[in-house]
Amino acid sequence: MKSNATHVHGEAASRRETVDISLRDVVGTYTTVRGTVNAVDGVSLDIAGGGIIGVAGESGCGKTTLLKLLYGNVEYPLSLTRGSIRFNLDGMPITHETIRRYWFRRIAYIPQSSMSSLNPVIRIRKQFLDRAGYSQDNVFQGARGRRQQRETLERVRQYLRELDLPVEVLDSFPHQLSGGMRQRVMVALATFFHPDIILADEPTTALDVVVQKGILLLLAEVQEALRNTILIVTHDMGVHYQLTHRMVIMYAAKIVEYGPTEEVFSRPLHPYTKMLIESLPKVGDDRVRQGAKGKPPSLYSELRGCRYAPRCPKAQAICRKQEPELAELSPGRRAACFFPEE
Amino acid sequence: MGWNIRLKIGLAILLFFVVLAFGVSWLAPVDPSAQGSYLPYLPVSADHLLGTNALGQDIFWFLTESVRNSMILGLTVAACTTLISLAVGLVAGYRGGKTDRFIMLLNDSFIVIPTFPILIVLSSLVRGRAGFPAIVAILIAFGWAWNGRTIRSVALSVREREFINMARFSGCRTARIVVQEIFPYVYAYTVVGFINSILYAINIEAALAIIGLSDVETPTLGSAVYWPNTYSAIMTGNYVWIGAPVVAISLLFLGLFLTSTGYNQYFAERRGHS
Amino acid sequence: MPRTILNVEGIHKIYSLGSFFKRLRINALDDVSFSVESDDPVVISLIGESGSGKTTLLKVLLRLVEPNRGRIDVEDRPIVAAGERTLPDDELLRLVQPIFQNPFEAFNAYRTVDKYLRDTAVLVNRLARGHEAEGAIDETLESVGLHYGDVVGKYPNQFSGGELQRVSVARALIPRPKLIVADEPVSMIDASLRMNIVNLFRKIKQEFATSFLYITHDLATAYYISDYIAILYRGCVMEFGAAADVLRRPLHPYTQLLLDSVPQVGVKWTAREKMSDLETTEYAFAGCKFANRCPHAMPRCRSVRPAAIRPKKGREVYCHLYAEPRDQTDSEAVGVG
């Protein structure tokens, strides 16, 4: 795909400006029967665009909510109760209120379960055409005329060939395809209009390892060709290692670490990151491994100080009283800890 | 987790009717259906809370006994149909396979048969002297199928759940599994089905009575509308005579409906919570 | 003479899908055989992706589904065998117990979790309600690291995934079974907490002399805990042997593919593999089911199903690559392949 890609997408790529994502004290709240809970509780970070950025963390850390907030998919019971999210696209600021206009065209979303975003009674080719009405390129404008539809479909076929997908999928219904194939169709759908940002929420979690590898490498190729930004949420640290350039680690609704992936893995700064990496079993590794002790705090209760303190081997008095800032400890490296690992 | 406002209002209305039907109605000084107990067309007064009608019956006491009889009818039919539909639905759903198909064939035949026309035919054959028990029997015979199907679908879907296997490996046999594991899921549908059955029974009986095909001598909500209708109460200006049972039926139905949907809502919220 | 912990012999299971007009037959399990003999308890891992048949084999072993052919013995007792007298249900429950993948699905949301513990103690162990049963429950909970007081009277939604899975393990342990069958027991638990459960299995194996059949697609935990590994693909065994051997020196191309595809920390991926799109048709292949995706496929692979080749004792691989050269020339002379 590589040589074709630069040729076909070359134009789009050279037009691309990097997108900066700016999060300022973002608080995302769920209203539940048990009360309100801040699934994302005061997150501030500036993320430079370009490349694949991973958001890691375990159950309840808030990563999926963060992605939803970024995409602007904020409906009851979720609400953005504080803070702001801004994208800097072509020098133009987009806020989470105005973002809806840019859906499909400039910002795309790949969900965890493809069955919930593909209309089960519509063939795949119509799903492409439906979204064609929203595209930014002039060729796609007003894709209602039959000729324009045929042309669009021809472009879609060509794109599918580039991605090594059989063109027959266009004539199928979603349920006729396997899970892996559907997810690849989702990737094709999401990337066909050359969006500047792609948000992927656990795109391969439900899939087999072999299929997973295919899809992740596909995403990597797409990113390389389009030179855009991909934000991928997954709890699988192995996937982060293989795919991402930079990583954000979340714990209990907060960001605890940020930095280039290689560095985060080789020299984790936050004790949680360190614990996370060390508890992963590996094939061929005979060392005795221990699982993590304890569990994350309940977000329904009053929380004071560092949220990892109850489980942290290095916790001191100050950790329990005061919340550490996500401080920049070296260029491009941030950690929220009073006593980061050296 | 509180009861929502619907449920509260619905239950309040039902409570009112229950007290009326089972508390107050026994206090009637004379048999309300006996004609000529009083002077006809007496106005509303302290002695006759809703006045008397053309037949010399006290409208209020006739109404309270009507409510009582209708509710007994409704509760009986509801209880029987619920038991039958539970048995049918649980067995069909849990067993599956040929048993399920056979039972559902039977079930669906009953759903498809239109109840009301059959009742009209049967009632007219017996010429308005269809005894109360006969009507109850027919209502039960035609009332269980719908809920049977609902319960069967719940049982079918629950049967596939993993905890059924866990129950099996904990040593539970079929009967225990059906009662302890599946029934809790069916419970809410059963309650709603029960209330809806009361509605259905009272409704159909009233409809039959209004067209004179039920036992109109026995005071029921239906016959309470039949008589004033026959005597053209609206024309003669006896609005209370026809108005009172109509209002009573509407209120009772409202109470049942609110309770049914209110409970549905309450249950859905509770499920979301757990 | 060492006893046979688990013997799976010639298991076939065919599912028939589709309508009256167009029936599709899927060989969910196609002549699956493997056997483990040992004096000590072992952990046998069954590794496969979706469609491999591992779940179906689990269901056959637990007698939730009947195979078309074949037999299974556990501890030399017949569990599944056509035409023969097999173990009665109540004895099966004392010999084999399951642990399921999703602990929140494995418990009924409307029941307290100790209901299942008590049922198992009373109905399977035949203990008396009250003191006896409670004592057994208490003891077993302690061995999985839980306190009786923390568990009793609570509903599943009051536990975390890891805790609930522990309760599930405790329940399976109450009858002191000889074999615990665990279906993806840690896949729904956070990665950092998985080792807690996996280490618990190790502990149980040693303390209670219980063997495990560990069904998973996660090679890392399988490597860590297993003594033996069987690799399944589309209902067929591809490779079988001692765990360290199979995962460190994989013989079958599919095993190699699996190992290459696991996103491991430390070694970066290089190439993209060929995708499998023909899932349902692959089940019906006459030859090796992996032939379509195999980088080493030969003409023979598409027509002849590989038989088990034993490069050494206890090791099996179902692949023509390892057939004796003599066998190959013979069949070529006959015109096969």
C-alpha cells in the first residue's frame, strides 16, 4: 500500500496541518442511580498532533469517557460539567460544541463494537455513500446524482483495494461479515475521507490476536500515509508498545503519566505505570510474577490526595493530603507524582 | 429507590377502590340489586349519596357492589391466567425443542382466536343468562395465552445465561433452577401481566354487560352502565345514574394502568441499579 | 502406572446451520484427540482463537452438549462415550467443575453469591445445612484469599471482577474436584490483576492436587501456568506437547503465527499477515484447515489431512512439513497430492 498511498493521498497529506488537542480541567460526569460520578476528574493536557497516541489504563480509569468527550459524543447521562476541549485545526479552534460539524469529515470515530455503528439493514456500500454527503473534497459534494454515486463507489473500491480488503464487502450486510472483517470495514469507513483525527475506542479488543495484528498494522499504515493523528484507547499494554508513538496513562479518572512510548516503557516515572508494566506476563518469561495488590478507589467516595497512594509502595504523608500536579519532569515527559521513579 | 409518582397515584386510586369494594360495600342497608327499595329518582342527599335510579335502587350502594363484583371477577381471572401462563411459559421456555414448539402451537392458537366475538356468540346463545361462573371460565380460557408467550421468551433467553450452568454444577435440578434462577426474571412480567389481566377481565365483562349479554341482574360495572343506558338516562337527565359508573370505570382503569406502567418503570430503574 | 488425567479421543461435533433450503455444516470439532498421563496434577492449556472449537470442547466435556463421535475420560473414568455407561451426573459434579469467563454472567444478579456456595456444599458434597456446610464454605473461601464475612449476603454487583472470579473459583473448589475446567477465566479481568488469579490456580494445583484445563487465547498466561498445551484451529488439533516446548520451539506454522501476532512488549512487529476471510468454508476443507493461510502450504496440504506426527514422546504436530520423507514419496507415487 505504501507507494500507492503517498501518490493517492499525497495531495491530502501535504495539505495537512497538525492538530493540537488542548484539554483544560476537563470533568466528565455520569448521572447514575447511585449519584453523580466524575469518570474524568480534572484532566489538563496539551497534546501535539501527528502520530499515534495511546490512552492506557484499566477498568474505571476514565479512558473511554475521555474519548467520548473528545469526540463530542456527550449525551445524558454523560455531561461535560467543567473545563474545555479545544482542537486546533488549520489554525481554527474547534470546541466540543462546534465539533459536530466536523464529524466524519475531519474527525472520525472507530468504536469497540462495529455492530453498534453499522446499520444492520443497510448494505456496506450505502454506508459509505451516506457519509459521502459530509466529505470535505469537492468531488464528493452533492453525491446524490447517480453518476456521482458511481464515481464515489469507484473511489471506495479503489481505496478498499489499497487496504487489501475484498471489494465484495460493499455488497454485503454487516452480519454477513466476520467480526474482523467488519472492524476493517469500520477502519475503511472512518479513514476514507482522510480525517485529521481518528479516535479509536478499543478497536481490536474483541478480536483474535492474528486479526488484531492485521487491523493495528492497517491503522499504522493509514496514519503514515495520511500523516494525521490517531488516538487509540486500549487496556492492552502490548498494543500500546507495538503501535503508539506517545502514551497517556490514566488512573482513577486522572492522567498520571504522559510521554513517548519507548520511554514510558523503559523508564516509567509514575509508580502505577511501573506496576502495570511489571505485572504483565510474557511468553518465554519464566520469572515468577505477582499481580497488583488492592484495587482503584471508588469514584463515588470523597477522594483526597493522590489516588494511587493507598496502593503505592512509596506513599508518604503528603501523598495522602495533596494531589500531585501532572508536571513536566523533562521535555515531553509528564507525571503526576511527588516522588517519581528515577 | 423510591416509588415513582405514577405508581403512587395508581396505587392510591386502587386503594380507594379496594376500600370501597371490600370495606364499604358490605355496609349496604339493603340488597342494592333489589328493585323498588326506595322511591325512584330521588336526588343526591345525605341518605342517598348519589340519589336513586328509575328502578328504585340506591345508586351509590349499587355502584359499590358493582365495583366489588367486578374486582372479584378481575382478581379471579387474573390469578388463574397468571398461574396458567407461568406454568406454560416456564415449561416451554426451559424445555425448549419439541415441547416448546408444541406448547407454543397451542398457545398461539388461543392468541389468534378473537375473544370478544366468541364471547358475544356464546352469550347470545345463552341469551343473557350466562351465569357469572361461565363468563369467568371463558375469560380465563382466553386470557392466559398472551402472557404465556411473554414468559416463555424470558425463560428462553434466561436459559442461555451462564449462571444456569453454574446452578447445574452446584447440584441444582430442573425444578430448582426454574424456580430459583429463572423466576426472578419472570417476576416483573408476571406482576404487570396480572394487573393487565384484571383490566382485561373487567373491560370485557363490562363491554358484554353494556350490550346486555352478561348477567345484568348481578351488579357489575358493566351492568351499572347497562341499566341507565337502557333507560336512556342521558335523555331523561339522570346524569348521575349513568355518569357515576362511567367515572368509576374510568378511574379504576386509570388506577390499574398507572400501577402497571408505574411498576414497570420502578422495576426497570431497580434493574438498572442492580 | 501413571493415571490418565485427561483423555480426549476422536471427538467430532457437527453443527448444522441455515434454513431448509441451504444448510451449512460446520465441523466445530473434527477428530480431536490428545491425552495426558501423570501422577501429579497438571495444568493443560487449550489455546485457540474464535472458531477454534475450544468452547465446544468445553461444552462436550461438561456434558452440556453431546458429540457426534468420540470419548472423553477424566482420571480414567468415562465422562463421554457413545454406547457405554458413563459417570452418573452427581459423580461428574464431584469430579469435574467449571469456572466461567465472565464472573458477572456466571452469577445470577438476583441471588446472593453465597447461594451457589451453599448449594454446592449441600447438593454436591451432601453436607448438612448449617454448621457443616458453612464450615466447608468458610474453609474454601479462605484458601482463595477471601473472608466469609466479606462474601456472605452480597450480590454480584457488589464485587469487583477479580473478587467475583475468586468466589467462582471457591465454588468450583468446594467438591474438591480432580479437574477444574476454566474457560478464559482471566480475559475479563484487568491485565495487572490477572496474575493474582493465575497464581491462585497454581496454589490450588499444589495444595489440593487438582488438575486444570485452562482454555484461553492468551499465550502469556498459558505459558506461565501450563504443563501441557494443545493448539486448536477450526476444530482440529494443530500441535500438542509440553508447554515450554510448544511455545519456545513451535513446530506448527499456525503456532508460529500466533506467537508472532501477540503484541508483546519488547519486540516490534514487522510484517502484515494474510487475513482469513473464508471462515465458514475453512471448516469444510478436506486437507489441513490452515492450508489457505499457511506460508509453507504444499499441494498435499489441501487434499490430505495431516495425521499426528510424534517427533518425540509426548509431542504431537499435525503438519505435513514434519512427515517422514519416505511417506511423502510413497503417496506421491500413488498420485495423491
